[in-house]
Amino acid sequence: MSCTAKGSELARTVEALISPGKGILAADESTGTAGKRLESVGLPNTEDNRRALRELLFTADGVEKFISGVILYEETLFQASSKGTPLTKELADRGIVPGIKVDIGTVALVGSPRELYTQGLDNLRQRCDKYYAAGARFAKWRAVITIDTAAGLPSPAGVRSAAAGLAAYAKVCQEAGLVPIVEPEVLADGPHGIDDCEAVTHEVLSVVFRELAIAKVQLETILLKPNMIVPGSKGPAATPDAVAAATLRVLRRTVPPAVPGIMFLSGGQSEEEATKHLELINKLGGSPWYVSFSYGRALQASALKAWSGDAANAAAAQAVFIQRAEANSQAALAK
Ligand code: 5MM
């Protein structure tokens, strides 16, 4: 494919992903994380249980009205439904774009072992080509930033290596015809306050966009998946209005308007909080980007509980999932 053809394919994929009122379902839990989720409802971490949960979500009646893309884990990209249909086909038949997590998880950062470094750049191009051939049209890479103000974290080296990894990944993906979702997640773990989250996220996004520029990543064909500006999980609470105002303030100060879409992660917020915050951010208005969701837990938690591994509960679980997806769709439309 020529560079121009690739460029227009990337643009078409972005356009589909940012369709008004739609967002992304993050169903890319690695096997270990999927196991924790299944265990929470008393189920063993078998391939069949992982497939059953994901099939239930992808085939829910009307899912395509609210979900534009699904981020898959490699196992799911090559998996078939209980009826033998490839799960990517189930999505594509509904007009939903299949995406793929291409990072392979985190390890301790050399020289600063309390910080995490995301791996997966080795052979990334070959893997992207394989994923493209399997139907994926966008990708995701998650960098993780830890706040511990007393310990001086994140360190400048931690932020820089996270940002450089995201930029290198994004460049490779664009060359392979996959729209890169750039996900620098500032974790909410810890006793820090909302101001600390704001300061760190500001710094992280500034460095990420500098590294993206150095790597010559085309901003018009990426999507950003940032955290919202929230207090640490053990920090002093903040009102939803304060979260929305701080989030928009940081994004306006750091994210160029050339970026077409901002698709938030939920980062451990409850389903209701994640929806409320998205709604308030969009109600503040004036954003140059499409602002929506790319939630994992905040779209799946209640559905997982309602299902709990019993096929007889599948329809009820699908209804719960659609309810969450619709509420977030409304929030993306500032309703
Ligand atoms: C769905 O969870 C994703 C995978 O996590 P692991 O690699 O640890 O299994 C995760 O990357 C997710 O896409 C984002 O963190 C957003 O999910 P949340 O639940 O925070 O919205």
C-alpha cells in the first residue's frame, strides 16, 4: 500500500472511531487481568470463560449504536465465537472496528525500580503486520506513571522513557496502517490529591507530545487515551465539577488541536463516576477534539457481575452493558 493510501485509511479509521455519540470498549485485559476479573465472580480463568464474556459484550443487541471500536487482546483477535464465527467478524459485521493491544506489559524501570516501563517494541512491526492481516485497524499501548510525591515520583527519567516508548510505538503503527491509541496512564493509586494528579498529568502529556513530534508521528491520525484529573484513591475527595474543570484545563494546555479525539480511560472510577465526569467535561464545551470514552472496567463491571458465568444470565448482562454504553454515549454528546 502506498503512503497516501495508508494515510487515507488511517484517516477513515479515525473518523469511524470518533463517530458522534460513540466510544471504545477496552476488552484487552491480558490473561492475568482477565483472571482477576473472572475470579471476582467466582469463575476460573479458562479460555472459554474469557471468550464467553467477550462474545456476550460484542454481540449485545444494539452495541454498534454506542461502541465504535473494541480493543482486543491477541487471544481474542484470533478467537471464534461459540458458533464458530471469528470474533473480529462479529465486530466488523456490526460496523465496529477491531483494535489490538500491542504492548506486552510492564517491567520495573532500570535505575528507578518503583516505576514501570512498557515493553513490546521488539518485533512490533512484524506483529502489527500480522494483526492488520487479521483485521485490526487500530492499536493500543499503555504507559504507566506512578505518583508518589514524597519519593519524588514520577522521575524525569520515568516520564521520558514512558513518552519515548509511546512515540516509537505510534510511529510503527502508523507505518503499518494501524491508528495508534496513545495511552499514558497516570495511576490513581495512593494518597495524593487532585492537584498532584493535575501537575503530573500536565508534565506527562507535555513530554508525550514533545516525543511524538520528535518521532514525526502524524497527530491527525492518533487518538489520545488519558486519565482524567482525579485525586488518588486514598487522597482527599474532589467534586465532579472540580474533576471536569481540572481535566479540561490540563488537556487544553497540553494537547494540540490537530489530535482528532480524546478517549478517556476509567482508571478505577466507578461506572457512574466515569460517566458523570465525561458528561461534565463535555458540558464545559469548547474542546477542539472529540471527547469520549475508551473504558474497560467502567463498561464491564456490572455486566460481569450480572453474567457471573451463567448462560441463563447472558441476556440480562448484555442489557446492563448496553445501559452503561448508552449512558456514556449520552455523556459523549454532553447530554
Ligand atoms: C482493559 O484493561 C486493559 C488491560 O490491562 P492489562 O494489560 O493490565 O491486562 C487496560 O489497558 C485498559 O485498556 C485501560 O487501562 C483502561 O481500562 P480502564 O478499566 O482503566 O477503563
